[in-house]
Amino acid sequence: MDLSNEELLDKAFKLGQKYEKKCTGCAQTVVAAIFDTLDIWDESVFKASSGLADGLGLTGDGACGALVGASMVLSYLFGRDRAHFSDIMAPMKSYSLVKKLHDLYIEQYGTCRCYDVQKKLMGRTYNLWDQKEMQEAFQSGMLEHCSKVVGTTAKLAIELILNEKINLDQYRMSSKKS
């Protein structure tokens, strides 16, 4: 049975929350939530998002991993392929959708830098390379906060994808989970 758009948005949010709480790694968990919501999969995209959590490599100093991971999926679905690499206009669709996602994310959180989002949601930042601070982060409810960010970002990305009315069959047939 096909899900309505509202059901897909709800599914994306719930999967994003669930995966972040269980597996962590905001970039990878948002990719999994979006892919599973759409019933598509690409192991290379999923794997490539692995090191992008907590503002890139657990540094907190880069863009939110959920935003980056969702941007990767938008680029995967709407981006320039190698055959059109020299066409400077070919990536414009992905640029446009990633910008829309960025702008929606900024409306929601006021910033896209991981440390700044942490400070806004939890009142402080955490160095996840320090064992003591990682413990404090988990005790402070970081997983709860970050899981909502992942869920929200997955939902925003799904909404943008659905608005494009893309045929996802080619992604379903060619790249199932192993």
C-alpha cells in the first residue's frame, strides 16, 4: 500500500529519530531515514556519509551532519552525473534544492553550524572526542535533541523530494540494500 505524502513525512521524522537514538551519526542516520522512507538505497552514499557526524568528524565545527547528509541525498537524486561534468549548469537543480533545505534548516535552528545548534538546544557545546564530555552530552539529553534534528531534517528533505515528483523506480531497481 502506498503511503500519502503526510504519512511519508511522518515516517521520515520517526525513522530519523529512531536511527539517531539507536545508531547515532547524524549524517548517516538522516541518509538511512530518507532512503528507507522512499524505499531506495545506495550503499556508497550511505557509507560516504559516515564521517560527517557532529559537524564533520565529531568536531562540532562544521555544518550539522543531518543537514549535510540530507544534502547528499538531494544531490544523489538531482545532481550532476559524470557524463555532464563539464556542463556548469547541470548541478543547478541540486544547488537549488540544497539551498532550499539550508534555508528551511536555518528558519528552524537559526544556524547550520553544529556547535551553535548544540548551544541553542542544550545550552552548551560538547567535545565528543573527550570521554568525560561525551558522557555529559549523553546525560544531558543530546541523543534526544539530535534525534529531533535528524527527524526534522529528514522530513524537510522528503518534502522537497516529493515536491519534485521524481520517479524513484530507477533507484529502487538498481540499488537495494544488501
